Amino acid sequence: MLSPSLVRFVAPLATVTVLLAACGGAAAPSATAAPTAAATTSAPPSASATTSTTTVTTGTWTVSSTSKATVRVREQLVGVNLPSDAVLVATGATGTFVLQDDGTFSPDSKITFDVTTLASDQRDRDNFVKMDTLQTRQFPTATFVPTKTSGLVLPLPASGDFTFKLTGQITIHGKTKDVTFDATAHRSGNELTATTTASPTWKFADFGMTAPSVPFRVVSVVDEIRLVVDIVATVKA
């Protein structure tokens, strides 16, 4: 047991040492017993500073209807000298997802698009793609079930920009396929925006479909589907 006089000497010295450690000051190399005490007492402030810059990833993100899926297919039209991209956009997104701290998603995570909303700059094209290619009366939605991410900083920081791989299963035209997306995202507090690009691209046959063919209107269509999905989501604090 320390004597009262020794306690009065040690207590101020320990207090000064802790303050120096918390402020980032260098531990004095010339001290004898003080460095050991500083190394022991400085750990809690350091751990506190680390956790304050991140937020726990767990939470249910709700997908906004402002999200969109953009499909591009290369086509050659009759009477046009050069090929061009047919660009169709689907809206009406719904769904939720939970990103866990190991980079996987909860089993109930799912994002759905209403493919009956597909629209381009030509109504005839839209009607043909929806009625003939996608058969939207029978298959009105496209669904993506995310399974995991790779290359993403976790737990997800409360703000910043991120680049990563996103994998999962997508169901289109009643057919399900394992897919991978190259993703870039930005988080600002409870709001998240992400642009995901299917990589590699897909074939129509991957989903039991054939490339559109319209006599006297379309000369040819490249059998390659290029998809970009822009996701907007929010999470409750």
C-alpha cells in the first residue's frame, strides 16, 4: 500500500502522461517508469478515435424509386448508315438490403425493377422488346439478389467514395443467372448512391431470349446486353 506522500507524487505524474498520449505527443524517451504507464493508459483513447470515424454497417437500406436500370444494345437500323445503341431505361425500383460486416448480404436482400416501364426514344421498339423479347405480361419484373461484395472497406465509413465488386443473382424473363458488377458508390450519412455495371456483359440466350428482329426496320442486333444500374438508397439512423 502506497504512503499518502507517495500517492501525492505519482498521481500528478500519471495525469500528465495520459494527457500527452491523448494529444498525440511523443512519449519521452528519457523517462524511466513513465513510458510503461503511458503505453498502458494510452490504448483506450486511441481505440475511441478509431471507432468514431466509422459506423456499423448493419442496417436496412431502402431502395428509392429514383433508382434506374439502363440497357444498351447495338443495332443497325434500315436506312441508317452506321450502327447505334438502342438505350432503354427501366424505373419503378423497390426493395431493401442489409450489408453485413463480413461483406455479405442478408438472405432477404432484394432489388426489383418494373420492366414494363422500359422506354427508349422509339415507342415501336419499346413495345416490341416488352411484348416479344421480354414477354412482360408473363414476366413483369427483373429481380437482383445481392450476395456479397469484395474490395469494399468494412465497416462501411459514414461518408466517402468506394470502388468494389458486387456479386449476386439476377432473374430476367423467368431465368436466373449468377452475375458480377463493377461498382462505384458514394455515401453521405444515411444516403447511398451507387453505379453498377454488369461485367462481363450478357447474351440474350442467358435469359432464354433471342435478340430482337424486326423485318424492314432492323437490319441486325448485336447479341450483347450491356446493363448499368444506378441505385439510390437510404438507411434509418
